[in-house]
Amino acid sequence: MDIYPTLVELCGLPPRAGLEGSSLLPLLQNPEAAWERPAVTTFLRGNHSVRSERRRYIRHRDGTEELYDHLNDALEWHDLAAGPQYRTLKQELARWLPPLDAPDAPPAAGPRGTRRMNRSEASTAPGVA
């Protein structure tokens, strides 16, 4: 989401309204610049991760959560999400989660107009590993 606003700013084009991302140009110009936004990643629909400088908060599409403290647990062995003392921290990190999930893209056509399988179809298709 941040690539487009970054390229727009690098090219000197007028910004486009309604975008969720922010330009990364300040960080490209000065990697030590203050940056208040965590990194947000998504894996399939509804599974999002928020990574601050110290912590990673994950919310899965089924509502389950994970929370890790990278200062003390860089390999994410100890999930802290169930601890009541982390409730406020989880709420603070969750505010960065996307408010909506975009719909899936329509299936792409393969060679000669055949449709390619999506991941769930491919994992259950006979002869497909």
C-alpha cells in the first residue's frame, strides 16, 4: 500500500485522494527518520499482522490472536496474547489493522482460456502436490 504513494511522490505527481498507504520517501531519504507507523502484512483474506519496532500482533480471520515481544522472544516462541495485562497493547496495535478486506480477484485465465486453480483447489486436486 505504501509503494504507490512513494512512487507518486518520487515522480512529483499530484497525490491521489482515498489511498490508505503513506509515502516511504522520508525513510528512503533518511533511514533514521522518525516513523510512527507499524508494518502491516496480510496473508490471504482476514489474516493480518502488525509489526511495531518491538512487537508483532497477529489476528487471524477466525478471531484468534497472537502477540510476541521481539525484544525478549525474537523467534516468536512465547505467545503473550492470552495475558490480561496485554489487552490494552493489543487494542493499540489492532487499530492499525485494515478495516475492510478487499474481495478476492477474479480467477485468471490460463493458456487457451483455461482457468488456473486457486490455492485451496490446488491443495485438494488429485495429482497436485
